[in-house]
Amino acid sequence: MTISNTAQQVWQEMIQDHTGNWGMDIEHWDWVPGVGLIAMLEYYEAAGKPEVLSYLKKWIERNKEKAKGTKVINSIAPFAIFPALYRLENDEWFRDEAVRIAEWMIAEAPRTREMAFEHTVTENAVFSEQVWADTIFMAVLFLARTASLVGSTKYAEEALQQVLIHLNVLQDESTGVLFHGWNCDSADHMSAARWTRANAWVAAGVPLIVKEIGPVIPIPDELKMRYERLISGLISYQQEDGLWSTVMDHPDFYREVSGSAGIGYGIRKAMEIGLIERNDRHQAAADRALAAILSSISEDGVVSGVSGGTPVMKSIAAYQEIPQYPTLYGQGLALMLLADTCRDSGE
């Protein structure tokens, strides 16, 4: 099966009726469907399939009323497709809604004492004064895309500052990779897990953010330097089979496919936009990840080896206990990698 055919199967699996299945049910407004939608947009932009764009528009129409509940950082993700939909459809509602949410983020979203967006969620849980890597992909990407859409230096500067704050508090100075979270109150990384999917959210999200805000404001050397160190560190933890363990410095832990796909995608995208050098080491790591991801996808498009929803756990050992099952974010991160590969190869 070609990569383009595999991508088609992955997408088709995402839009099936998975009602009641937390990981695969796309008909609600939260981060899990949001990652799926972001990936579908990437797939549409790479493959140009009109049925994908049609699905995205119909999804918004079906689910937009669900967005009117409590605004939290983790549920911003579906809005990340609004700037592109405005450009494609010239429907002012998409632009106006994007600006409305961006203004909420700037003026009202809870922040930690370091001014990072606090990682708020729709679940009945509070993570006071906590900074999570996940926020970069779930919310800051949206803000960067809205900055590009309306030419706002205010939004672009906020997006940039959020990236820098997150990198500053999460990056492990000894290895270059990221810890899952930071507690501003206790001034520590909690369990101090170098969790693979946390790193993937940043590895994949930062090149997309830089692509959007780069034409609006200058990108400082600090961001480039920290991102280069992140990628170098990540490659050093890649296993021989092309994947990363769910906690990357524990090679005895199970391999985690969603995070591995996100890292592989991030390396490819960062090379494309010049955020990191296009060299043999980077390309080989991305190619190994792609081969491993392809071997983790069934003929009917199900991405296996994906860990379930994971807050910052109380211990490193607890990450190994998270069950694995298909999810929209697993499908989505794999689809982004496949779509980007198809775009480059002309499939």
C-alpha cells in the first residue's frame, strides 16, 4: 500500500461512527477531536481532496454549539482550523470567532506566575500553576494562526512568548529534551518525566507556529537554539526500531507511536521551514520514524501503539501503566506525518 493510500485509510477510520469511544469519538469539542481536525486540514492541504474540506466544514456546523461552554486552554484545539477555513471559504464567521477566542486567551485565560497559559482542561480536574508542553499544540498554534490571519503583532508576540516560556521552564538543560510539566508553585517538574508525547506536541507545534508568526515578527535566536537542542536530544533517544519509548530515557518502557509520529513530523517540518538544518542525521531520524509508523498502521487504517490520555503522572513508573488504544490524536499525528511525506514526494 502506498503512503497516500495509507493516509486515506487513516483518515477514513477517523470519520467513522465511534460514538461513546473517548479516544475515537470525534463528535465533541475538545482537544482529542481538535488534534484530529488539525491533522485533517494538513491532509487536505497536502492532498487537495475536496471531501476532506467538506467534512471539516460539516463537522464545524454540527459541533459549533458545543464550543459555547466553558473555555479552557485544552479545548482551544478545534479552533486552530478556523483561520484556514476563513481563507478557503471567505466566511467572516470563522475570522470573527478566531479573533473572539484569541482575545479571550490574551485577556482572560488563566496564567501561571511566569505568565504561561495555565493548562486548564474540560475534565473535572484542576492543575493550578502548572505548565504543560501540550499547551503549545492545543492553544498556542491557534493563536499563531490567528495572528497570521489578521496580521496582529499582539497575537504573534503572545504566541512567541508562550513558546519561549514553555521551552524555558520545561527544557532539561542536560539532555535538551522536555519534561512533561512544570509546577510554578513548587518550582519543580513534578515526576520529572521526559514523556515522549509531551515532546511531540512541541516538536510538531513549534515549526507550525514559526511558519505563521515569522512573517509578522522576528524569530529570536533563543527559540531556534532551544529547538535545535530539543531535536538533537530527541534523536539521541530514538530507538533502533525508529520509535521512542513512552518515557524516552527508559528504553525498557513500551514504544509510543503517537509521540513518535509527532516527533518525526516535527523534524520534517522544521527542516522544510529552515528552523533546523536539513542534514543526514535529521533526515535519517525522520525516515526511521516514518518507517516505524507505517508498520504500526493496520490495513484498515487503525494506528496502534498509542498511549491513552495522560496527565502529569505522580511517578515515572506510572507512565508505563497508561493503557494503549486507538485515538484521534494517534491517528492525527500519524496522518500529519503521512500527509507531509506525500506532499514532498508528490504522491
